[in-house]
Amino acid sequence: MRPIHLAAAFAALTLPNATLAQEPTRALPETVVTATGIPTDPARLAAGVTVIDRRIIEERGYGTLAEALSAVPGLRLVQSGGPGQSASAFVRGTNSNHVLVLRDGVPVNDPSTPNGLFNFGDDILDDIERIEIIRGPLAGIYGSAAIGGVINLITRRGGGRFTGAISGSGGTQNTVAGSAFASGRFGVMDGMLAVGSVSTRGSNVIAPRFATNRGERDGQTVQAVTANAGAWLNEDTRIGLVGRWRRNGFGLDNVGSIAGTVIDDPNYAAVNSFGGVQASAETVLFGGRWRSGLSFSRFSDDRSFRNRPDAFDPTQQTDDNRYKGWRNDMRWTNAVALAGIPGVTAAAITFGLQYTRDEAKVRVRRAYVHPVFGPGSFDQDVNAKTSTAGGYFGLQGTVLDRLDLTASVRHDAPEEFEDATTWRVGGVWRLPLPVPVRAFAAYGTGFRTPTLFDRFGIDNFGFRGNPNLRPETSKGWEAGLAADISAGPLGLVTLQATYFRTEIRDLIEFVLAPVSTQVNIGKADVQGVETLLTIAPSPRLALTLSYTYTEADDVRSREQLLRRPKNTGAASLRWQPVPPLVISPELLVFGPAPDVVYNDAGDFVGRGTNPGGAVFNLGARLRIVPAWEAFVVGRNLTASRYETANGFVTSERGLFAGLAARW
């Protein structure tokens, strides 16, 4: 068996031939690994699945991870500022710390953030082969934080003949970007190298409605390097090493006012750095039926925020803040294809063990002059470690060539907490109808352990972390219908509608009395509907429409949770009018959402409603000659002033053009 085909061979073992016989209008199915640990056709999974592959990234002109995720159904991306600034994801109405982010299967949420978040505003995409987004509870495979869903960033990998690419572009806001990529296999060695850089003056993202807005721009410079190398010990065994470094420097703004002045601060800047290495070994046994892997990873996040006094800030605020987080992860994963079970095809089991150790060191130092109370300071510190060990088991198969079943269970032993057992079951039934129609349903449980800040944080305003916190817990289910229909001149029409509901208990919330701390008092009830329609009259034309309705409520206050609009939608088109040209417009639509609100004077007025809006983007690529392409990318072409978070508007209209060469 040639090693370049190991994944495809395993997929062939686990996907029955009945797939093509049952659905003749579908091409050979794309597979995803994140949902079960086994390459599986998304049509056989009872989960919301979106795949953003390399072709989509390039055709739509996605430059950052935040841009790539903006049109995903059921995912609300909120960026509080301009390029490079903090961006959070709310998946199916759950909290932003209820989505687990992976790099090649390893969790990379930052343990130094107060909420254990992943910042979607940091990363560019030159080293990414594909992004797999799985919506719904997946703690039964991945453990803590996988309540709303999982996002897996899969690194590009070397293989086959030597290939390479370079690209360069420039445009509005003094933006310049460049990238280089090379990969290939040389005897028993394979390798991949990706380098990317972006520099932009940025735009003023403070809402123009503020009377004291000065128009100060917030720029960004980001560089990233990823290397992925491997050696084949034999045709079935590979050892590999992946290293990644990224530095994101950007300007910052605050929303709000002090003494009548909006803090649109020209001296406030940050640098977010990431470094990581992952060593792995993977092998295939018993003729390809057993795939086993072992990996050791270490990731570090280092975030620095600095501010100096200036003439525009009446508080003369200074900041010298440092957040450092480390994660060590060890994993043993296995997937075994089973055969000889009467009435069952595509049967397989997964099992594995995982150990993770997190460490955070936080030092926040802020000095200011209050207009009423005079000089003051705010100090905050965290210096703590924690670890968790877990194991999981999964099973999937197709019964009587019509019912696809998946199940998983995981047991975690987090340090200083009670053990947690989570699970998930799902089924997809291909109905006996003239057209391919699938009914699906799934149920799962989840949990999220308190962060190091929740337990051990301390500040000079009286806050003390609560070491007695319990993990947050959840249970959720979804059900729906999907169909792939040959509709004459409309070609292949795919329809899918999913109802989902999640209940979350023991949510960790901040309280002031009797002590300023965190406690388990929150409850949330989330429900909604995701719909997806794709019309593909030909291989050169495809229209995708999505709409999500979400009700995310705080059970105690009976109010809608912040920054989760009830209505969101997206429309994207892939049009290839002639073979060398691909045009990809994209429209994002957002309904009103509750938020913390500032009036036009910049004064904080409490809870209110952030108005809705729409953003239109465009990507186009033209192959000039076989080795050269020209591309154009337009961002926010209608110059929308939609406030992604109240007070922060979408970056101004951007138009960028460039050239790319491949060999």
C-alpha cells in the first residue's frame, strides 16, 4: 500500500459501496475526520458539518480565520475592533468559551485568557489545508469545552511531487500581503513549508456616530511560518514534526468615554505571539484496517498589551499587561475498521487516551487618574497550573445499508474536580423514497471545567478566584431532514433543516456580594433552526443560501443572551463563466442583537439592542497561463457601518489585487 493513499484507503474501508448506488446524483463524497475520528461522508453524520477547504479559501479571498468563519451556518463571529483584534465565536447560541478549537486534533484554546477562549482574530491561513466545523456537543470525543461545537484547523502536508506557490497583493489601507508555499516528497522524506505576512494601516473601527470620534486608524502586521516534515519508516509508518510560529501586532481602541472624551487611543497597541511544536507517529496495521497514532504537543501563547499617556486621554492611563499560557498535550488515537458483522457495513471503532497540562501566568498593571477620585491603579494576577486525563471509545456503522449510527463515550479526570463522563449518540436514516431523503437525530452531553482565572485569579479591587467551582454541564439534541434532489435545469439541489436545543447548567458567573468572585449560578436554554439550500445547475455554477434562527435565553432573567442575534443568514455564489475565471460573491446578513450599549456621546447606558446590518464581499481569480493567476478581493464593498459589537464597526471598504504563481 502506498503511504500517500493511506487515508483514502481507510475511508474506502469505512464507507460502503451503497453510497453511490443510493445517491447517483452525488459525486464521490468528501469526508470529514473531526466528527468521529474516522473519515466519514458528512451525509452519514447526525451533526451540522461545514468544510472550508483550500479551494474555497483561495477563491473567496479569505485572508484570516475570522473572515473564513463568518458565513458558517449557526456560527456568529464577533470581532471587537479592527484587523487582528479579538474575535470570538458563538456556536448555536452557546457561549464563546463553549467552542473547542483544535490544530490537527489538538486543543489550542488559550489557558491564559480569563474565559479560556480562542482568539479567531490572530491567524492568517497560508498554512491551512482545510477547516472542519462540527456543530453540536462533542465532549464524548474531545472532553471539556466542546459544548457548542468543535473547529479543527488542519495543516497542509507534503506529499507527491514537489510543488510550490508564491503570491503577493496590495490594496486600500496601505495593505501589502505575501506568501510562499512549498511541499513534496523526496524518497522516504516529505515536507511542507508555508510563510505568510500581512501589513495594513487598517481603518477606524470606532463607530462614526460617537460625537468625539477622532478617526484614528488601527493597523496590523502579522507574520506566520509553519513547517511540516515527516519520514516514512516503511510504507505504512510515518513519524512527523510540525512547528508553527505566528506574531500578530495591532493597534487597539476602547469604546466608552471618560470626562466626555471617547478613548480612541493612538498609543494603545498589542502583540500576540504563538509558538508550537507537535511530534507524532502514525502507522497502519493489519492490511490497513487499524490506524494508530501517538503525538506529543507543546503550544504557547504570549500576549502583551501596552498603553502610554497621551494628550487625548484625560485619565492618563498606562497599561503594561502580559498574558502567557502553555499547553502540553499527549494523545494516543486508534481507528479500527471491522468486518464480518451480519447486516452491518462500514463498521468501525475508535478509542484513545489523552493527557493535557495547562499553565497560565498573567500580570496586569494599569495606572490612571480618575476625574473625581484622583490617581488609582488596577492590578490583576494569575499564576497557576492544572491537568486532566481522559479516555474515549467510539463506534459507528451502517445497518442494512440504510441506517448510519454513531456513538461515543468519554471519561475525563480533571485535576481537583470530580470525574466527568460524557457521551453522544446519533443516527441517519435514508428514507425509502424515490428521491434521496435523510432523517437524522443526535443527543449528547458536555461539560466545561473552570478556567485558571476563575479559580485562582486575584486583583486589588477585591476579586478572588473560587477554587470550589464546579464544571459547567450541558445536554443537547438535534433533529432534521436533508435531501439531495436532481431538479432538472436546477441541477443538484440540496436542502437541509435542523432543529437544535441545548440546556446548560451551573454556568459560571461573576458576583459582587458577599465576595467579588465567580460562582455556579447561571442557566441557559438555547434552541433554534439551521437551514441550508444549495443549487448547482452545473459544475461551473453553485448558489448556497443559509439561514439560522436562534433563541438563546438566560433562564434566571428570561432575557436573551448578549451578542446572539435571533436571525442571521448568508448567501454565496461560485460562478465560473469561462474555465479560467472564478467569481465568488458573498453576502452576510445579521439581525439585531442584545448587547452592552453606548450612546452617541460614548456613555455606557447598560443593556440594549445592537442594530442589525449586512456586509458584502467578493473574490475573483483569473488563470492567465497555467502557472499564473490574478486575483481580486473586495471586503465590505457597500461600506457598511454595521457594528459587530456595539461601538465597533466593520472595517471600511477594502479592495485588494494580486498575482499568484504555482509550479
